[in-house]
Amino acid sequence: MLPSHFTLHTSHFTLHTIPNKTLYSSSSSSMAASLASQLYIGLRRPCLKLDSFNSQSFSTFDPNLRLSLSPPKPSRAVVAMAGSGKFFVGGNWKCNLMAAHYWNNGTKDSISKLVADLNSAKLEPDSRVGEFKNIRRFAILDPQFEWSFFFVPKKFYILFRFVRSTDVVVAPPFLYIDQVKNSLTERIEISAQNSWVGKGGAFTGEISAEQLNDLGSKWVILGHSERRHVIGENDEFIGKKAAYALSQGLGVIACIGELLEEREAGKTFDVCFQQLKAFADAVPSWDNIVIAYEPVWAIGTGKVATPQQAQEVHVAVRDWLKKNVSDEVASKTRIIYGGSVNGGNSAELAKQEDIDGFLVGGASLKGPEFATIVNSVTSKKVAA
């Protein structure tokens, strides 16, 4: 019996895509033959012999391409991390006017240049996951091209699903969300930097979760240290904001972290756990929450926690979730690190098992460097 799943272990294989919303029928021999001939282009050896399949591995088509059998796994399986989601990298642009080399007669121009750099950046390629489909009549392709189609003569179709190894998000100032959303590659999602605690209304200067949805924002950063220590938001208020944002379908990047004096006083865990409890008391589910540990003393200072220091806190946070929420939440929730992350230190930080990504400040204003940080997921794979 044929297995239901296999994984394509390569980043060098390209399948021809088929026009979106197209229906292909295996009863049309001429179409099938034409499609098959197109898809076989570049293959050095014959295709799979499915009728007499009795092997535990497929033929090698090319030195850079090997199909091998594996049991069904979550999409995150390409990366060895304690959390079970994908590697996550967020860029918080804050209220900056962009890095100097992007500046040209105003922030709209500078943002356009940054977006252009991000659009042209070479990010970590998607993984390919395939499934056998014993469909004798037809198959419909995903209109967003998540699925690519591979025809095998006689009986079987193979569908290749492209799975992202890294979730990438950027958070522009509110004023520019629409501009960035309409010009940035779909590979990168949009986050807001803040949202109001409830439904919109007579709240001067605020922006509601409903408005963020309307702009196409998928995420919102809540509990950032600048909101806590400059604006004066407290734990309970931040927890309520998170609950409302989740209720409106936004993902929440929930920030926690200690001041320098709190670390020096040995209170790092106490502070982080108190902030976590405020989220836990307010939210109905952790499904769409990413925790960002950002030691305040490392944000924008050039100081950075060592990989060991960051890992120590991430492990403690995961243990807290296990004891106070559930084993499942502790296993699935991604815990990312923020605090002077840059292209020079991200690879070493990424090797830590419990560091599931980054929330990046200043370095996210430099397109090529941000791409380097995104691609540090490669270090995670190597370490595994």
C-alpha cells in the first residue's frame, strides 16, 4: 500500500505551476500527456514506477533532488525547536524615520525603498511536502498556488504543497500600514504596533482591532516595553487588549521582559511570570499568540543577552506555561527573542532550542540585514 505522505528534501527543485482555478481531468489523455511532458522537463531518469511499488524510497531524479518517504509531520518539522509552529521573525519599525541610507525627501520614499529591498531579498525557501492522491477523475489546484501539481501516468496524482519554514512579519507605523500592505510581497505579513483595548469609539488617538483588520493587518504587538514603561500601560490592561485583539481575529505578539535593575536583583523570572499571568488570565486561547521575550536593558542599547541567557529565560517561560496553562500550549507556543538582534548575532541565538524566532528593532530597518536574520532559521536546521 502506498504511503499517504512523503517529504521532498531539497530547495533546488522547481515545479511548473498551473494557471489558477484550473480543473484538470485524468480522463483527457491528451491533456494529461501534455502536462506530464511539461513536468518531466529536466528530469534525468524515468518517473516513479507506482504500479510495481515495493520500495521504501523513490528514484533519484537529479543529484540535488531526492524523494524519500516519511510519516505525516507538522509543517514545522523542518526545524528543531521546542515550540511546534514555524520559525517566526517580526520587524518592529516603531516610530522611526527609517535608516539613513533609505532616507530621501520624506518617510514615504524611505519606506518605499525599504519595501523594495524586502521584496528583492532572498528569504529561506519554502519546504515542499507531497501527498499521493488516488484521484481518477480530477484535481483542483489551490488558487493561491500553495499546491503544485505533478501527474503520474495511469493511476495517481502527486500534489506538492509548499510550506513556509518561517513566518515573517513587519510592523510599520500605523500611517504607513496601507502603503506597505499594498506594495510588500505576500511572503511577508503585516503587523500593527498597538491596538485599543476594545471596540472603536470616542478614543482620540487610538486605533481599533476592527480598523486593523480592515487594513489587512494579521498581527499586533502588545505589551512592548515602551508601551509599559513610557506610556504607562499595566499588565491587566495589556492582557485585556490581547483578549480583544484575539477576539477580532488578530494574532498577538505578546511582549514580556525585565528592566536592568530587576535582572540585577534576581527578579527576571518573577517579572516575566507576572506579565505572562496577565495574558493567561485574560485570553481564551493561546492558538494565535507568539511570546516575545525582550529584556528591556537590551532593547536599542546595543547590549544583547547571550544565547545562554536568552535560552534560560525561554525555558523558564515554557515551563511556566506547562505548569499554569497546559502541556499542549507549552509545546506549541512560539517564544521569540528581542533585544538588539542583528545579522551578526542572530545565527548563534537561533541555535538555541527554545528560541523560536526574533522580534527585531533597528536591524529590521535595513532590508538586507533583516533578510539575514530571517534566514538564520538555517542555523537552527544545522544545529539540529
